[in-house]
Amino acid sequence: MLRSVNDLLNMAEFQSFVGRDEELQLMRGQLEVEERQWNTLHFHGFNGIGKNALLKRFMKISSVANMIYLDTEKGIRSPQHFLDNIAKKLYEHNNRTNKISIDITKPYTTFNITDCLNIIADKNPPFILLFDSLELWNPIMEWLFESFIPKLSVKVRLISAGRDSLEGKWLRSNSWDLLVKNVQLKPLNKEHVHEYLKTVGVVEPALRHTIVKLSNGIPFAMNLCYKLINESGQQIETADFKQIIRILCQTILDELDISTKQRSLLDAVSVVGQFDKELLMHITGQTISYADFDQFCNIQIITKAKEGWSILDGIRNWIQTDFKEHSPELFSRYKKRALEVLHRRWNAADPLKRRSLFLENVYAVENKLLQEYYFLGDETVYDIRTALQEDIASIMEIWKNRHLNTLQSVNDGTEQEKLIQSVWELEPAAIKAFWEKDRIVGFTAIVSLTNEARKVFLKNDLYRNYLLNTKTEENERLFWIGAAAKKDDYEALNAVYRYFFEHLMDNCLCTVMFPTDYDVSGLMSLGFKELPWGSSVSPSGKKFRMLQVDFREISLLQLLTTSYPVKTKKSIPISEGIQWMKKLLLSFYDFESDSELFEETMAIIGIKNDATSGKTIRLSIKDAIKEIGSRTEKDRMMMRSIELTYIDRIGSNEIAAERLHLSTSTYYRYVRKGIEKLALQFIK
């Protein structure tokens, strides 16, 4: 029963606290730890990550009565200042419990206070000391760990929080490093952010998604975003985004004790996901000493990463967005320099190493779709295994009940789960199970679309239009289905997405089908084209679209990190363009030997002469053929005529006409008109 406004405030505070289950369990462990295993538990992280809220939450839910919390906004100036403050807390504790008489008028000594704490702990162990904001206690830290804490009984347990980890020289020299457990607080995961937003009353899905992305799981950012958006009537415009990001960015930077140079270096490293000394120097064009680099990496918002160092994801996004807004030219220059290094490293790396470098390139080129799934949320590592026969039933159940996109319903009547067993029998490695401990939390299926696989998928009407109108292509893969076992398991969902995106690098022809109400704009930004003639409708009436992109000659990385595809640089009359295209198709595989034709083609398409120019031109033509062929059935037949004649080179014109079931005159008309359309694609 609520008795006062304070009860309401306490309830609101209690309900709005989300996550931190592992940290709270560590704190509970301090109540039970054996005396020989005594240690001090210290939580650290930048201001706004939730240290204060964590300690107060523990106080609220703990069943231990012997506990005092000490925090001062202005810091602790001296040992006596500390002793006076803790004496006041002991006096308040005495009023609640009547354990020991405390006279706060006396100037208490270290012995007085430690003796009092030890007596209380001995009568009713353990006694918990919660010390908050230790970054403000610098004047007494050495005294605290050398003269105060050592005099405490092991029945007194210490839990603290501060901006920095406890790693001072005086700690290492006195073996304290063996008794201090430092725990860095990290941002909350997406599930906890959604839980918080539900509690505070944000129900509109798009707005919730916006706050999740903007706050990146950082508690103070969650609160600020909610407050600002709520003040605007839960409506948000582009200008509001900029204001919120500027406030978030400035709030974080104001808390950091950094120089002007270090501030500029933060801008520089925000353009990449991870950085090292060489990359940072190349981006800025500056020489940086090892000492300066080490000092820079000690800034609270920078953490050790797999391949060097990284700004915390959410904060990196804020700094990058703010940097791009106030210094767009410098941002573009830094980004170009970063890509030069990353692309060079990519070319020199072995295949396994290339995957991690791919992520860095993706971040630097700012593809929003890929960034969303690579760089947001918790990077939980799963054991990804090729599915076994005994896994198939679980995977089929996951697909029937969940979907890759939690906003979509999988009950669309396509019954694709019926194909899972057949696909696994044909290609077991196509289906991957994502394991966490002893359970499957998700799966993916990427299928090599061989002749045998096409026969399997013809059993499902969803793929019939596409399969009946295409032939088997070399190294074509169907990015088929994938899902997480739980709807709100955002870590598993992101892992599934990351797996799909990583395998776009495998130099294959990528084919994928999505419901028409699914947002595919991000995929289009990667070069995917829609194939209207391959679309389908499920028995329940749900419409699906077929998308495809060819990365067999020009990799996804090249597409993202270069200007390909490029616009026409040389203008020529239509009649000359048609003659140029005829010559180019006639010598499709060896036009490089005709230097005049080769140079003219590079000028028209607008590319530089390098080792990959020929491949780039051929892929440009193939892509144009696919794009034109996707418009209408007649266009598809025109482009198919050109493919059979000039690219596949199946034989005489009569053979090509027969293959297409066309009369000779119609075939010639289609080829002539097709060449004209293809030329216009480049010279219009």
C-alpha cells in the first residue's frame, strides 16, 4: 500500500532501473564470500553509465541491514574530512538499528571509526561499505588503502564505484592488485533499453527504435533522449536529432580531462571502428609518440578491441555525427585517408583476417544498414556450428515461430520450413546453428543454388517464377532464411544479420527474397537490384520480391570503398554510342587488346586505367543488362538475346533465336533494340 509521494518516487525509480543482473550478482556475492577470499569490488566507467544507480539499486534490494553509503558531490578533501563524513553515516545507521552509540561531536580518529565498524560487523556480519564517486577522492586514496582499509575486519566488505579503475602505483606496490576486482560497466543491451522505454511509456515502435539507436544503451543517454522527446510531444525531427546528439556528445566530453589535441584525435578515430597508432597517424597526417598514444588510449571512453583500440560504440557514433556536422570537409578527408590504409591492409591480408578488416571498411564508409548490425548492441560471441540431423527439428521450430525481423510475422503461408530437411541433406554446411551454452538460439541458411538445389526449391511456389526464368549460375547463393529463437533476443538477431552480411564478401551472385512490406532500402544501397519478374505471392496473399547483386568480379568491399559504379564522364551522340556498344560486345572478353576502344570505354564509363579496369567494365555491362532486363518481359527477352549472343556465345544467331523460341526476324529486332537500350544506359 502506497503511503506517500516518496513511496511513488521510490517505485518509479525501482521500475525504471533495468539490466545489470550480472553486476548485482557480483555484489550479492560480496555478502557470502569466505573470509580468506576477501576482496574489494570496484565498478568503473564514464559518468552516465549508471554507477550511482547500480549502488543505490543494490541498497534497495539488499536484505542486509548493516550497510552505509558514502558519496560527496564536492569530493573528499582530507582523511579527517572522510572520517567526519563516515561518522555522520554511522550516526544515521545507529538511529535505524540501535547497535552502537556514536558521538559525532568528537574529532574521530582512524582507530575510532575502524574499531566501530569492526564491532558492528562482528555482531552481525557482514557490514557493507558503499563508496561512490571515487574519482573525487583523489586527495585521500593512498591514505584510504594504506591506513584505513587495512585496519578493517574481513567481515567488513567494500564495494566502490568511480570513473577510473583502481590501478594506482601505490596499489600495485602493496599487493592490492590481488585483492581489487575492477569491473567496467558497459552499455545496456537493446532488450534492456526496450524494457526501460516500455516502463516510461514510450510505446510507438518507430520512436522506440529511434531512441534505442540514439542512446546505444548508455543510461544517461536513454534518460536524456526520453526527456527531450517527451517534451516535444513524442515527435522528433532532423533538427531535434542534431540537438540531442550535440548535447550527448558535449556532456560526455565535458566530463573528460583531455587536452585540445586529444579532443581532435577523438574526432579522427571516430571515422573508423577500431584503430591503432599507424592508422591514427595516417588519418591525421601527424607524428604521434608512443607515450602520447598510450595516454590517449587511457581516456575513459576508449577500450581495448580485437584489433587495436576503439571508442565505445554509442559515443563513437555521437562524436562522428557531430564531427561530420561541424567539420564536413575535414571529416571527408579523414575518411578518405582511413579507407586508403584499410583497403591496403585488406589486399595484403589472408582470407580469415579479411573478415575483421571488412567490418572496419564498412564502418568507415558509413553504410547505415551494415553499421546498424555490426556496431550496435552487445557483441555476444556464439558457437556457430554446421547443423546436425538432431538439430533440424529445433531449427524448423524456430523458423515456424520466429522471424529474422521481429516486426514481421513468419506465419505467411509459405511453409519454407518444409524445405529445411531437404536442403540440409543436400548441403549440410548451408545451415548453421548458433549455440549458447547448451541450446540453439538462432540459425542461418545460405544455400549454393546448384542444379540439385534448384530442384528442391521448385517444390515451393515462392521461388518458381525466378527459377523457371533463370539458368544455373556459377557460384550463386540463395541467402535463404534465418531467425532467433526468442523474439526479443537482439544479440542473437544481430549475430544472424552479421553472419549474412559477412558472407556477402564471398565473391558470389547473391540472391534473396523478402516480403514487399520489408524495408530493403539498405540492401539497395549495397547494389541489390529488384527482379520484378521473379516476384511471388504466397497462398495467404502475402507479396514477396526477389533481389539480387553480383559480387563475383567486383567485391562488396570494392563497391563500398571506391566510386564504383561511376557516372558517364564523356558525352557522345546516341548514334556513336550504339556503334561503340556494338564494338564492345563483339570483343567482350578481349577489348583490352584494342587500345583505342579500351580508352574510349574508360572515358565513357568514367574509370581510371588500372589492373581491374577490364573487369570493372565487363561487370558494368552485366549489371546494366540485369537492370534493363528487370523492367518488363520484353526488356528481359532483349537482354537475354544479347547475353546468349555476346556473353554466353552459344553459337550462331539462329541457335540463339531457337533457344529463346523466337523467329529470326524477332530475334534480330530484339538484339538491335537491346544494344540501343544498353548504349543509352551509359551515355544518357
